Amino acid sequence: MKKIYKGNKFFNIICFIGIIISFFWSIYNLNKFDKIKLNYDGAYYNQLLYADLAATWNIADKFKKELDQGNNFFSSIPSYERFLLPSIIVGFYYHLINKDIYTNSNDGKLVIKEKNFKINILLIQIFFYFFTLYLFYTEIKKKNNGLILKIVIFFLCLEPSLLQWHSSFWSESIFLSLMLLLFFFLLKNSQNIFINLSIGIIVGLMFIQRGVSFLYIFPVLVYFILVFKNNLKPLIFALIGFILFIFAIGYNNYKKTSYFYILPWKHQYSSYYHYFAHDLVAHRKNINSRDAKKFLENEEKKWILENKINTQSIADISKNINYRNKIFLEEVSKSPLYFSKLFLKRVIVMSIIHPFWVNQHFYFDRTDPQAKNNPKEYYNKNLYKNLPYSFFIYFFTIIGLFQIFKEILKKREISTINKFYIFNFFSILYFILISGLWGNPKYFAPCMISISFFFSIGFKYIFDKYKYKLNF
């Protein structure tokens, strides 16, 4: 035991500091923001759990009530509408401790309770993250030890834009933990059936934690091809694990709605069309956004009436989603240059690293007149303040990427660790392509795990170049 501690001394110290900071940050958030407030529309809400988080906890409450009535765990799992795994975790936790999630507010409506043992959920995700980080550390140190590994661990333990999620109830902390668990298994480069099935299942868990990862299996399969080349056995079993898990989700949706679907239909319904089609129409027709929205709404209403769409039927909602996707793609094809510029602009905004995104959003209120009339200014108040920190991170990250590709070209072969780095490069591209159009730094969080590797290589290169020596 002493040997294990001494061998991992640096990791243990940095990990302990990360846990302590996360714990006290959690206490601070709970004490300051776990309060019932009144929004601009005159409705009561919990400041700690607002907007999408409120929807997560609403689904969690329904799941909890199913369990409270003595129903089977699996039969009680809700259909995948918006947030599945986060709702399961919260609902099951409150079922176990036998505490209510909601209480009546002053206006007689339900609101998420204050001070109802939320701290334990945060503690669970804090320890889960650092446990998966330990697993990942035990595997990656076999392939890349020394200063680079220490910088990676320092980054993953203490980098503030990552650390902030562990002290909040957003889905990022568990998602990042699942990514590290996935990386732990991937780095084994094993042909073991159980390990590869587990990889597929973990990607499935990532999907029900955050719907944005619904195609993340493809970067994983690219890694399998890089590592195993013509040996398809590991790839096939990873794919089987993923497909079986996804089929189970689809079957559960079918039992709850009589309609088999995989992607959460509320995410699909309020996807690219909902948020961006009006921008494309406004540009093409040279009108303002409000008029463009009205135009699209009227056209959609006509289509719904002509096709006798029942908006309460999941099957008909699926037809409506197909209509929306078709219209969006048509608008993109009509204004490809404008769409490209819009996408690039949004990606740049998304990629600005925001160390205090969570804290800032405690103060946001969607019903605020400023949020409605000038959302860009309202939600991006500290955007430019984060530029220096972002430039610092990207400076070393770009150097690190350059060094990796330089080594590959020089040796004309790809080492095992460089295959892992290439996978992480594709991982970053994946999340940028899928989420970039939203321009939200929150969606960049998974990329920060991958950036830690490139940042560390670049950081070490600069120190080596100028002959700095670090003695840990």
C-alpha cells in the first residue's frame, strides 16, 4: 500500500486538492443559490435548478414517484424525451433517502425544494469523476509517463472550466467521468470481449447522459481501426455492446409511447430548425428575425393542417420533425456561404473557454426583458473577459498538436499513444461539428478532456526548448 502511495504521490496530492476545491465550491453554490426566487413573469423557481435543470428534475420526480409506488426499477424508467440518465440518478437518489423533490410555493404551484440533501448528489459525482480519473491515470501512465502525464493530471484535476461542473447539477460532470472511463478501456487496446462490449455500453451511457453524443460511436470505431487494423473482432463487439444498449433504450421508449425511437424526440423537435432556420430565412429574404420566425410558423401550421398532423401523437411528431429537418436543410442549401459564416462564428464563440459558466448562469433569467430583447448581449456578458485565458490554453494546445503530427510524419508510423491522440483530435472535431452551431461554451466541456493531452505536450515542449527543469 505504501508503494502504491509513493508511486502515485503527485497524483494523490493533486487529486486531493481537486476534491477539496470541488467540495467547498459545492457548499458555496448550495448555500448561495439553493433559494426560491420570483422571476420576471411572476413565477417561483429554484435559482440553483432553473431552465433545463428544472426539466431534468421534473422528470426525476416522476421517476421517483413510480418507484415510491413499488414499481420495478426498469419498468419505471421514463421514455427518453430530453434528459434520461441525469433524471434517473436524481430520482433514484431521492427515492432511496425518501425525501420530496418538490414543495408548494407561495402561489400554490410546485417548485424544487430548498436544502433537501442535494449535497450528496454533488459528492457522488465528485468522487465518481476522481475515481474514473484514477482508473484513466493507471492506464495512461503505462504509455506516457513523466512530465506530460503530470501536466495532464494537473489539468484534469484543477482546470477551472472542468472543475466547475462537479459542483453543479448540469450533466457535464457525469459525462466527463464516462469519457474518462471510456478512455481507460480504450487505452487497454484489448481484444477481450468483455472490455469491448463495455466500451460500447459506456458510449451508450454517454448518449443517455447527453443526447449530443448519439454518434460518438464513430470516433471510437475510428480508434479501433487505427489500433487493430484488419482485425474486426474488437470493433464488432464494441458495436454490439452499443447497439444492444441503444436497442434497450428504443424498446423502453416503445413500451412508454407505443413508438420505437432512439433520439429523444424533444431534442429532435427543438433542434437546428427551431434555433437557426429563422436566421437563414431572415438573411435570404432580407427581413428581421421576428418576421422570419412568423413566416416559418405560418408555413408549418399550414403543413400541419394539410397533413392532418396530431401534435399529441409521437408518430405524427416524428413526421413533424422530418418536415423541420427538411426545411432546415433546404435553407442551408439556399444560403451555403451565409450558413458557413454563421457556423464558423458560432464555433469560435463555443470554443472560448469559460471557467465560470456555471456561476454566471445562476444569475440568468430567461424571463428577463433583456434576455428576450437582446439575448446575445445578455448571455455573453463575460465573453471577451475569457479571451486571454483561452489564448493561453490554445497557444500550448496548438504547439502540442503540431508536435504530434510532426513526430508522425518524421517516423512515418503512428505509435500507440499517438493513435490515442488522433482519436482525441477526432473527438474534438465531433463535438464541434455536432454542437458548434449553438455557440455555447458549455458544449465545449468534453473537448477540454482531449485538449488536456495536446496542452501538456505543448507545455512540455516549450519548457524543454528553453531548458526549464521542473522537479516534482
